[in-house]
Amino acid sequence: MSDTVIPVGEVVLEVVSPDGARRYVRVTQTPFLIGRGAETGNHLQLSDRRISRNCAAIVIEANRFYIEDRGQRRGLFVNGEKVESRELQDGDAITFGLDDSYEILFRSSSGASEDSVPQLLTRIEHITSSEPASGGLRKLNLLLEATSLLHSQLPLDSVLGTMLDHAVAVTDADRGLLLEADATGALKVKLARRSGGLRLPPESLTPSQTAIQLAIKQQSPVITEDLAQADMDLQAAHSIVAQRLRAVVVIPLWAMSRANTQESMINIRRGEFLGVLYLDSRRPAAFSKLDRQILDALAADAASILDNARLVERERERQRLEQEINIARDIQQALLPRNFPDNPNFAVAGINFPCLSVGGDYFDVFPLSDDRTAFVIADVSGKGLGAAIVTTMLQGALSGMTLGTDPGLLFNNVNRFLCDHTEVGRYATVFFGILDRDGHLEFINAGHPSPFLIRSGTAEEAFTEGSFPVGLVPEARYTAASLKLEPGDTLVLFTDGVTEAMDPDDQLFGVPRLKEVLTGQTECPLEQLQKCVLEAVENFARGAHQTDDLTLLIVRYRATAASATTGTGVPASEPSSVAAASSSANRAASS
């Protein structure tokens, strides 16, 4: 099927992300491709590895829009019903067989409400035909000009200013104001105009608060053609008397929200209060029925523009935060060890998969001297940017071991620092070890899951005793213990993202499964051992969304040169390496 160009503004997709953020994407051609990544030409790209690269497409046939399943692994659903191909109606919800993934709402101008401008044009056409060309047709032309602004690329203030100028013109008002509500509901003047399209300083105007509060209270417009005939409260209002006003128009602006009923129908109701469109005049203004309809339509457009502007602002803020998080992710990944130099005493492999852009797991390996090397794995409580900041602090503190600091004193100091700064609200489980060339391992286990020790093909949890996580108990004290490793011994350190990985039935991978994977892995190369663990976890999870970071650090003590000649242990030529990767680059599933 060749690409078909669609009129701008006819169809919009409201994309709801798993975190609740919303953005709007225009459908400008068909087929309009939806899927993961850009390599297959997707027009709408969804960042969820469980969504297929070739997922779905929106096509047009006989001026009707259809959604087609193009290979989504878990199926394509419209309003909760699995479909292969389905005609789309305004408000239809498109999902991908996943409870915690994207939702796409189909928005079409054919489903516009009766109060919208396109529908209004049809209703008032017969009215204008009976009016003089200089009256109804002129005002209709103004309306058409105003509605064309909805899809323009002009700056927001320009769009709103022109809309306000039209409102003043069609009502013969002396001046018009657009008042915007802040987060508390308080109103402030956003734009002010007078007849002839002239700007007014917002601070120079005093709109009738009595009329505004009345419109807000009754949640409907206040349109007073002649204040001499109006309610006594309006007649006596200070601002009206002081400014000798004779006509006032106040229309509250509301965002339109949609909610699914039990029958999966779409109901439209008032949403967030956005502000007020206010016009007044010192001359009695006889608003005709046509004028009121146009005014209502312009108010609806003003509400739509304001609402969309807020969404755009929120999207910009989301993009700004996303950019900052990406910077934090790049810094965090850069701090992970890479290309660790070859060491004659031991081999190392490690990998980290944050479940978000940045995570609370980290590992590190660094030399203390020619004969001694330190390694650490840590898991900070929580996820995201806050946890990432604490991991960076821990990494900096533990690197102080290169200055010869006693590990117990260092841990006591870090614990005291975190406990003294309770506003940080984070603690961390840590396993820290120092290994020398003779196999002597000095370690501190601060509440971390016990690493596995693989010796002679048997995998055991050899480090079950330890102290509290750092930053949790102010009175906690940390002292180092020791263990003698034999040539060929392998330590498998991990965070609970491994053992607490869940399958679609919410069952945990668990320690026994990890032990089963590790048992018998005596001379297996470390990268292969690491791959075995990751594949076991991935096969167990079967695509289920994971909520915790996953980190592995594997350390194997090598045979000394003397023992290597007798055939014991691991060949001294086994390479030493550290692999660190992000989830987006290494765990993406192929369709």
C-alpha cells in the first residue's frame, strides 16, 4: 500500500506512557507504522522491549481509519478486545496485551463534541444565509480565521492574542481579557486586548470579579447585554460602577476529560479549570444568537489551546528531565569498570542492567597495590535518580580504600554519614572484598545477599553472616572477616534483581534456581558463566516486566604459577575482563 497523505489535524494519537505521561502525535500519512525502535521505519516509536518492532499500523480505506496487527507478539487490542484489523472510532483505546505498557487513544475530528467549531459551522450556516453579508458572513469569516489558528505553528501568545482579537471583534466589546488559572486556581491576566487589536497592559485592567466569580460558581457563562437590566449584585459591583461598564461577558474555560465506563463507551465531562474569557464594554451590546454561538466556540477553542499548551509545557519538562536523566545514566555507566587490565592472580567479569534509565546497583574493581585488589557490589534502596546519586557517593567513598584506609572504619564512617542525613532516605546493601595474590580474601558483608562460592563444582552460600546495610542502623559496627580461597574458586556476587526476577505468574527466580545454574560450573569461562545466569533469568521471566536492577560480578581466583604446572586450578592464561552494559543495549529482545 502506498503512502496516503492525510489532512493535518484530522487524526491525532494520544500516547499514554507507562508512567502516565501523555503526548500527542499527528497521523499525517498511511500506513502509519507503530512499533519499537526506528529501524523498521516506525512513525510512532514505543520504548518497551516487549512491543514488537513490527507491531501495528493505521491505514485508511474509503475515508475510514483502521488499525492492523502487523506482528505484536502478545496481540493487539482495541477497547480490551483482541483484533487483527478493526475500524477506529474517536476515543478508541489501543493496547498491546500488556498491563503496564503504553495505551494509545485515537482522536478524530469526526468525534468532536456538538460545541466544537466544526459542528458549529454546520449549525449556523442557515443563520448566516439570512443575514446581511456585512454581518453574519463577516463574523463567520472571523470564526474561520480563528479556528485555523488551532493547527498553526505560531507561538502560543500569538494564537491566543488573535483569538482574543476575534472575540472582541464579533461581540463589539471594548476590551477582552484571557485570565489563566494557576495551580491553586487563582486567576491572573495572561493577555489583554482592546478593540482594533491593540494590546493593553494587563496590570491596567480591573475585570469585574463579581461577574467572574458568578460564572465560576454556576459553572456556566455570564452574558449580560445591558447591566442596567442585570442582577443588582452586578449593577452594584465596584469595578462595574467605577469603570461605567454596560455589558459584560464571562465564560469559564474547562479542559475536557474522557473516562471509560463499564460498557467501554467514552463519556465526555468537564476536567481541569483552565481560566476565564472576559469581555466588557461601556456600551450596551446586543449579542445576537449568532454572536453567542461564535463566542462559545471561541471559548472552547481558547480552552483547547490553553489545555494543549499545558500539555506541551509538561512534555517539554518531561523531555528536559529525560535529558538530564540520560546524562546521569551516561555518567553512571562511565563509572562502571571497563577493560580491566589483565591480572595474574584472578579473573573478573561483571554486568549491570538498570530497570530504569539510571539505577541503584553498581559494582567496581580497583587495585590497592601490586598484590591486593578490591572489589565491591552494592544495591541502594529504591530506583531512579535518587538511588543513582547515592551509588555514586558510595563508589567515591569506597575508592578511598586506595589510600590505605581500614575497611571497617570506612564502612562505619559511611554508615554514620547516611544515618546522620536521614533526609536522603536511602540505605544500601554492600559486599566488599579485598583479595591478595595468595588467595586471602578479607571481606565485609553489609546486609547483602551472600555471594556463591563455586568450589570443586559445588556452589554454596559462603557469606551468610554479616552486619546491617549501611545507612539503616546508626549503632551498626562493621568489621572485616577473612576466608582462604583455593585456586579455581569462583565467587558469584549478585543483587536481588537476579533472585527476585519474576515470571508472568509473579513467581520468583529464587536462590535455589541460581544455585542449580551455578553447580558444576568449575572451569567454565567467566563470560560463559555470566551468560548462563542471564539466560536462565530471562528464560524464567518469559518477557515479564522487571521492577529491580540486575547486577552480576564474578571473581575467580587463579592458580599460582607453581600450581598451574601441576594441573590444578584454572589455566593462568585465562583472560581477565569486565563487561558493563545498559539494559537498552544488551537486553532488547528481537521480534
